[in-house]
Amino acid sequence: MVDWKTGEEVSGIADPAEVDAAFERGEWPLGTAVIALAFNCSLEEASPRIVRATRLPDRDQRWFAFTAVAVAARLNGALTPELYAVLRAAGLQGTAEDAIRDTLTFVPYRDLPPWLKRMRVRLRVQDKLEAWWLSATYATEGLWQAVGGRRSGK
């Protein structure tokens, strides 16, 4: 994997100590480095580094860190309590939304914390209402087009 801003190769990162050292040196592609950790290390090894990366000052690097959360959820079907806490603090705004939605998709419902179970139910209801609203809107538009078409003699 290549960091899209710097062009540096980061896919070979499989050593959590290497990422810790990069944090200490303040190196740039830390967000992409924790994605590589999510792919190459156990959840327990990668989790503290991912959590730390979600607090980086650069928005793009935080986005990559939340992508690492999503990768961890996909690969492991679970997250650590610390990663759940990060998602809860971030909420559905901005960089964490995709990570939350991936977590809801790939972590079994029974394994989700209670707050995330409630969010899943709320999002499902919200999505269903939106689908109904769009269906009604399209039906209304179709009706108006049909009625308008007859009036104009088409």
C-alpha cells in the first residue's frame, strides 16, 4: 500500500513496535500504517495503535485510522472495547460514519454494545422511512407527469 499523499510504501508494516516508533518520530503516514496493522496483526495488537491514530491532528490521517477500524471489524467480526469507545465518541458525523456502518454490517448483533444495537435499530428504521419517502415521491412525480401529459395533449 502506498500513502496517497507522500507516495511512501507502507503495506509491509506488520510490526506494532515499528508503528509505535513512527508515532514517537511524528512520521506522516500513520493512518495508513494502522490500516496495514489491521490487516497484518491481531486485533489486540493493532487496537491501541488504531485508537491513537484516531486522535491525530490531520483529518485525512484520522480518516485512514477510522478506515482501519472498519477493516478490523470486517476481518475479525469484532472490535475491542477501546475501539467501540472511539466510535461512540466520534458518532455518525464525519470520518467515523463508514466505520460505524461497517461495524454494524460485519459484527454480529449479539456482540454489539447496547448503544450500537440501539443505533442499528434507529438506522434501519430511518433507512426504511427514507425508502418509503422516496417511493412516494417517485410515485407522485410519475402521477404528475401522467396528468400533465394528458392536459397538454401529448
